[in-house]
Amino acid sequence: MLFFEKLRIEPLVFSEEIDEAGIVDFENTVKLRLPPEYREFLLLQNGGLLLGMVIRFTQPELQPTLPEHWLGISQNGIQQRLDGFREFIGEKNIPFCVDPGGNFFCMHVLNDQVQGIFYFDYDDMHDTDAGYPVLPSYKVCDSFSEFVDLISPL
């Protein structure tokens, strides 16, 4: 069973369809390759909403959150997050899911493999002593499938 079927991610009404060529164009633009299971999700519904589910972190300093908005490749999707946060998240992170507070999850991709899933906590954004903004991140797990397994009903 595919992750988005297991979680019952609902397609977005305004979602644009995307084909394999569109995904390849996106990957060439960002110079990173999406994991196969996320590529398949994009081909079938290119983003969606997950309601009534929660992710409970293993880190005690993080409160549970709702992984609601699963990003597609569209005007309000992955590219928008990359454009707005690239300087904070680095070159190897691809945002794929946003919680209701605007915090987001990224896949850290190296050599076309997901090396970990990170939570970027916009609520804790702060400036260094030198005045540079810092967007804190926390490693959630090692793989995309582990991330999906952490999600449970409210």
C-alpha cells in the first residue's frame, strides 16, 4: 500500500496535474531527486491534505503537530518553500509537508537518497548575536517510510 493511501491524504481541489517530465524538470531545477514514493504521490495527486492525524516526536522538547498540507509541485508548493527558505534550510533539503503553524518537514537528500527527515520550527526562529536569522531544525527520523510510520490518528 502506498503511503498516501495508507494515510488517506485527500487531493487538493486546486491542484495542478503533473507528469513525469514536470517532475524531472523540477528535479533538474533544484538539482535534487525526490524519493520514488513521493514522485508517485505527485504523479497521482500532486499535493494534498491530511486531516485528523498527528505526528508525535521522539524529542521531548517538541510538541506533537499535525502534518496537514502535503506539498506538490505547483505555485503554492515545494518551489515556493524553497524560494522562501533556501538560505535557512540549505541546498540538500526539500520541503514536503507543512503543519498548521507554517512549520515544515524536509527530506534531506544526498546522492539521490533520503538521509533524514527534519522539522523546521518557524516558531523558534531567532537571530544570532551577530543579527543573522536562524531557523532551528530537528531530525525526526532517518527515512521517509519511518516518517510515515510516526503519523497516527489524533
